[in-house]
Amino acid sequence: MAAVSVIVHGCSMSQAEAEMIMGLLREAGFSLVSPEQAEITIILTCGVKGHAEHACLKAGSELAKKGKKVIMAGCLPAICPEKVEATGCAAMVDPNAISGIVDVVKRVEAGERKTRFLSERKNVHLGLPRVRLRPVINIVPISEGCRGACSYCCVRIARGELYSYPPERILEEVAMGLREGCKEVWLTSQDSGAYNHDGVRLPQLLRRIVELEGDFMVRVGMMNPNHAAEILDELVEVYENPKVYKFIHLPVQSGNNEILKAMNRQYTCETFLEIVDELRSNYPSLTLSTDVIAGFPGESDEQFYDTVSLLKEVEPDIVNVSMFTPRPHTLAARMPNKIPGWEIKRRSRILSQVSNELSLKRNMKWVGWKGDVIITEKARKGGVVARNYAYKHIIIRESVELGERIRVKLEEARIGYLFGSICV
């Protein structure tokens, strides 16, 4: 059987799907190897930003030119199939069709080309075998698609409307990971706050998860402010559980209400601020992650600086800065008053500088802290990565086994992470 490699681009949902694809292939007898050794390469693509699309298409095209058999999977086959096909790939598979990946690989191995596996049928991607990218982290999809229709976003084209998975299936997936030694659970979706299965919302789901036996922590995935506001009281209550990381990813995107309306974000800056205030009043050490877009069409200089002011007021721990790029099939791509590229870059640099300053300032407050952490993965430049109760990114230079709980002292703050050492 062919040797296969899997390359992952994009979000935690894409990573979970890559783990399932590798699990299905290994179970079917295929060997999983590096891209250099592979006869067939599967690329899990991302289409959320222009540069992500470009990187995925370039990778597929370069491998195809070298004579490799390439299968393009993930979001791009649903968003821009004609561009994907132009890479010279042998097949494309959209997110709804990943459970059939073994059949696709066998067809490609047999010499089939230009095969499209695109489906509108929603599937619950749980209970499938896994090859985990991080051995002690269980990435658990809880839903797919979203209730929103943001004017700049093309992910809904790939993922469709909200489809929440049954709580029982999610609990089984979490329990399976715990049996396999996972210590950290990532609840992932396009919008965790929108989860709703027959009246079971995210807080009720969380309560059932933390009741499972075992030593583990739960990271709640991104939720949009309008949906977080609907469940805020219950969310604050369930966050009290020591198994829930005091962490929230709450994308604001702009600090100006007129721009938020143009983005069709369905909330105001005041809603965002109210959620942050409520959470921080109950959990002062909460790690807040947010997203902002630089250079949305029609954004004036004054409106841009409203975003800068909001960031300085709120002081998020993490800010993901994106430069606006028009995405296929979106309203924003057709909007007039596009901001020049050089100006978008200038605004992005300002936002990044402010974000870095805030990250360092927030992390400095943790220097000297002592407490328990879980070792979650190996660090890229040696040592290990640990997380404390607030999901702070901590680098420990000592050698520690993945999944262990240890006590550390935080000694040095950097932009985006801290250094710690084992202490008594």
C-alpha cells in the first residue's frame, strides 16, 4: 500500500480532521510518513485568509509538479474548487467527505485523477480512530458551521449552517481521549457559543464534561460575542469548575460599531466590553484572546484608531491581527472604498505593536507566580510547553514527561509566553 503524508493548515477543527484522516488510513493499513517519503500527500487546506489560501495552493502545486499524487482536503475544495483543481491535484475532498478518505486514497493510488468528493450532507465527525498530533491533547469538535453571516467570511461556504453534535457523542469522544491518556480537551467549532443541540447549550455541555472522572483540563474554543452574551450568566457559573481553563477567545474584530455593522457581526463594542467585564470581575486572572481586522473596506483612520483605543482599554493577553483580504463569494469582496494595501499594512503594524506591548504587560504580572501546570506538548526550541489554570503558555527548559502535573515558578515574561522552572 502507498506511503501517505498529511500536511495540516488552519484551525483546530482542521487539526482534528487531520488526526481522523491519519487514524482511518493507519487502520486501513497505509503507512504514514513525511512528505519527502510519501507517494501520496493529503493537504488539509484553510481558506479563512488570502495568504492561507495562497500557501495551501502553492504547496499542492509544487508537490504535483514534482510528480507527487496530491489530495486537497479541508475548506478550499468547497470554497474555490476551480483553483484547487488548477494545482494539478489528483483529488479534492471537502470537510463533509473525510470519512471516505480511505476510498479516495485507494482510487488515487490506482491512478484516478481529478476526482471530486464534495458533499452537502452533514456528518458527525466523532468516534473515528485518531493519530494525535499532540499525544495528550484531545481536540473534540462539538459542532460545525455557524449561525452568522459575516460579510468578510467565506468559511460558512465550506462549513455551512450550524450543525451541533449530540452531547452523548461528544462525551464519548472526550472519554475515549481520557482512556488514551489525554490530559487536555479542546472543544472546537466555528463558534462554540452558538452550540445548541435540542436546547443543550455550551454551559450545560461543559457541566457534563467536567463531571467525567479523570485529571484533565478543558479549553473552550472561540465564541462570538453575540452568542456569548446569550449564555453569559451560566458560562460564568460553569467556569468556576477547576477543570475549566480560565481562558476565552472572544473576537471583537473592530472597535467601531459602524464597522461592526458593515461586517454584519451582530453585536456592538459595548456588548464585547460587558462580557469581558463580567468574566474578569469573577476571574481576574482570565486570559483573554481576541481578533481584529486591519483595513476593512470603508474603515476611516478615526474608525481604525477606535480599535487601537479599545485594545488599550481592554488589554487582551492575545490579539490575532489580520489584514483584510477579499475572500471568494463574500459581500465584503464587492464593497467599494477598499483601503490601499500599503495602508492596510501600516494599520496592521500599529495593531501588532500595540498587541505585543499588551501581551508583555499582561505576562509581566505573572512573573513570580508559583503553582500547578500540566505539560501539554514539546516546545519547538527544546524543553516542554505547560499550561496553568489560566491557560498561560509556559516554556519549561527541564525534561518532563507529557501529561505530567508539576509545580513551577514563573521567572521571565516574553511576548506571548513565559519561562518557568520546576519548584517545590
